[in-house]
Amino acid sequence: MKSRVKASLAVGERDRLASDTLRMAWEAREGGTWAGAAGSVAECMRICRRRRPSLMLISSDLPGGSAWDLAHWVGTHLPERRVAVLITELTELEAVRAGRVQPAGLLLRAETSVSSLVTALRAIGLGKRIRSPAVAAALARVARDGRAWHRLLSQREQHLLEWFALARDDATIGRSLDLSVHSVRTFRQRILSRLGLHSTIELIRWARDRGFGRHSQTCLIRQR
């Protein structure tokens, strides 16, 4: 007799068609129920709090906030919920974030069909940890590099890299993060020194090459 997974799934996905397609595939499998779809991080959090799904799939490029912060929040405050992140673009930055949060599922969109996604979600619902091959390889590379930038820079400095990658001026960054212009400049100089860079232009290029500034949104969890 086949075991049944009585799992309710909530999805955070900016593409409504993709959500609808996944819903049909999920509900077609015996035991799969649908808790709802969200088009933003804030909406996804509301569904999580109100409907209490047993399983959540969050797209890494979900607008309105940080999908990784959301995954971290669910894992910390609702540990009985299983979370999978669907990574849209596997940059170096995304690999670092994935390694920090370590949700139950880390799936690369380019390697995942709807059918394989449903199969992976069911396995995650059963308590397994699933990693797409490319994601697993990227995590291993990040773990091996003892002098990588994510080990040299503090969380606060890495958060500021999002703003520097967007080429925002010091006053705008300061107002957004409640910092003085002097503090912003001090952080920039410290980052430049630690990375061995010599100018703001170099810093912007360096940050963009690693994926900073691509999906920058207001974070759910304020960086300290």
C-alpha cells in the first residue's frame, strides 16, 4: 500500500501561470492539497501565518523582500514547516545565501520540470533534504573556499553591497539604512580594503558580477 503524504503546499512565485501549473500538478497527486499562491514576500508570509501550510515553495526572485530572509524566518519561527527555495539564477551570492539558510529543499529552476518539482516537494514533505546537482556543487565550492568574500565581510557589509551594486549615492543609502553619510563612506572604504579593490567603480562591478543588486528589495529582517 502506498504511503500518502497529507501535505498542504503554499507557493511564493511571481509568475501566476507557473503557480497555476504547479497547483494542477500538485492536486493531481493523491494527498496533495493547495494552501495558496503568493506573488510577493509579504503575501507569502501572510499565507504562512494564516493557513499554516506544512510545505512552502519560495522562488528566490520573489518581489517585495528577501526570499532567503523569509525562508530563514519560517525555519526559525515555524520549524515544523518544510521550506524549499526555487533558485532562478545560481549566482555566487545565491549559493552563499543558500548555504547560510539551508532550507530542506534547494532546487534550480533550470534543472526542474513541473513533474520533478512535485516529486521533490513530496520527498521534502516526507522529511528528506533535496538539492539540485548544480546547487549541491555550488554549495561545496562555497564551503571549500576559506578566504571567500562572505568570510571576509560582515553581514552588515554584505547588506551594504546590495546598495553599492545599485550605484546609489551615499545620502540615499544613509537615509534608507538610518546611517550617516560618514558611516556609509567608512563601510565602503573598509569593504574596498578587505576585497583588495581601489575604487567605487571597481566595487560596483565586483558586486554585480557576483549577483548583488539583481533582486534587491527591502529585507524582512533588518540587518544589524
